[in-house]
Amino acid sequence: MKQEQRLSSKLINFILHNKFVIFLLILLLVGLNIFVFSKISYIFQPLKVLITTVSLPIILAGVAYYLLNPIVDILERFKVKRIYSILLLYLIIIGLITFLIVAIIPFIKEQTLSLIENFPKYYNEAMATFEKWIGSDIFNHFQRESGIDFNQMIRDLTGKAAAFFNNTLSGIGSIVGKVTEVVLAIVIVPFVLFYLLKDGKKLPDYMVKFLPNKLRNGTQHVMSEMNRQISTYIRAQIIDSFCIGILLYIGYMIIGLEYSLVLAIIAAFTSVVPYLGPTIAITPALIVALFMSPVMLLKMIVVWTVVQFIEGKFISPQIMGKTLKIHPITVIFVILTAGNLFGIIGVILAVPGYAVLKVIATHLFQWFKMRSGLYDREGEHEMN
């Protein structure tokens, strides 16, 4: 009897004093909590609806905040009261929007409608030219010698491209179907943005008041680093995309490419998505250039190559730097995964979302290393 008590006492002491076993028990409890919450997820349905409703205006207002807040800070340094700086900025934005609606939007609309109307013709002509090249004797000889079935590759790529565009169009259709939500979000954004610009710096201090005193300093540090990561990425990516659009428009105008403004705008918007965006943006420009002439296609490729070289060697390093410290392969995988999970919104928010999660995970891991002792020498001896 006493021997059994000793064995049970040793077992309890082993469980209570072995940090690795405690860690496994914590993981088990976390897993059980996740399982229980998954079974009663209907309780959180109102919270899900609330988050879905407010997420779009908050995201739009957040992006605008990170772009405009530095301007308000600069005006504040020149002894202009913050509220007056915000009102002045709003007046400038209203003036710019009015100018765009009156002077530029009609021209963009005309080019866009013309491109949409003629795009099927351009596409068919480009495919016919491409098939003509494939059907040449030199190409057929190369295909026989290499053993590569280019026709099958084209059919596979065409099928994947069609599926991609169908999914994209269905996603766009679902967004268009929620016109009311989009309009409400656009209406709400200026009000949310105003209070963010006015009191945004006070928000972290207000949030940490709900935490215990011991966690406040660490939480403020994490929130500060998250804010730096997001602000750097948003400002850099939008400025970078704007520069790409301007450079491509100048290049397209020099070589005389049709629909140069619309194609440059498409490239600027898609370049917000790193690595994959420029690949998507070049497709309509390739089709239009190929329809015009093979020489125009070569000119367009030269312009695109020069712009990408300038962006990669001069613009991006100066604007983006190495602040995010995310490997390009990781970025591509994150974008693809977020796109499959959340669609177009996921693609756009993939990189900043990953940056935030990386900051949180890094600090949690550092806290766990410090508190658990599993990574110091004493912990190594205990494991052995």
C-alpha cells in the first residue's frame, strides 16, 4: 500500500514539476476549448455578423489613416491644431475627388468601355497569332526534338486561366450583390477616419487599461511594433504601386500603346498585391500589344522590363526597405493561402495580416521561452 502511494506521489511530482508535461497539458486544454467552442459556434453568430458588418469600413478607414496621419502630424508640428489640419485635409481631398470626377473620370470611362468592348476581339486575334507561331515548322521541329507537348500545356493553362477568371468574376459578382453594404461602408469611412486622425494616438493607451498592470508594458510594445509594420507596409505598397502606374503610363505613351491610361491604372491597382500582382497586370497589356503588332509587343515588353527594373532596384528599396523581413517565397504562399480562404480581400490583406501575426507569434514565443525554461540549459538537463 505504501509502495503504491510512493509511486503515485512520484508520478504526481513528475507531472507537476516536468515543464514539458505541463506544456503538453496546456496544449490539451487549448485543444479541448477549441473543440467545445466549435460545437457551440452558433452562440457567436451575432458577433460574426457584427465583425462582418464593421470590418470593411474599419479596414478602409485604417488604410486612409496610415496614409494621411503623417500629413496631419507634419501640420501639427507647424503649430496647426490637429482638428484644423484634419478639416484642411478633408477639403483638399474633396477638391481632388471633384477634379477627378470632372476632368479624368470621363476619359477613363471612355477608354475602359472601349477596352471592354474590343477585348474579346483582341483576345481572339492574340490567340490566333499565337497558334500561328505554334504551327510554324521551326516550332514543330523544336517540339518534336524536346518531347514537350506545348499544345497540351496551352490547353491546361487555358483551363486554369478560365477557372481563375470565372472564380474572380463570381467573387466580383458577390461583391456587387452587396451594393448596400459597400455604399454604407463608403459613407461611414469619413466619420471613422476623422476620429482615428483626431484620437488615434490615444487608442493603444485606452485599450491596455483593460489589461493587468504586469501585461501593459509588453502589450504596448507589441502594439507599437504591429503599428509600425502595418503603417510601413501600407504606405510603401501604395506609393510603390502609384509609381509603377505613372512609369508604365509614361512608357506606354512613348511607344504609342492603345488604352495606355487604363492599362497603367490596372497595373497600379494590381501591384498592391506583391509578386503576383504585376504578373496579372501584364496580361491585358500583352493582349492589346500583340493585337497591334509584334513590334508593339516587343516595345511593351521592353517598357515593362525597364519599369520593373527601376521599381526593383531604386523605388522599392528606398520606400519599403527591409522592414517586414518576410521571404518572397513566404509572401507568395501566404497570398495563395489567403486567396483560397478569403478570396480577393484575403489576397489584399494577406501580407499585412501575416506581418501582424508574425509579431504576435514572435513575442508569444519569447514569453514562452522566458517563462517555461524549456530552452535554457536547465531545461535541457530536465529533458535528458
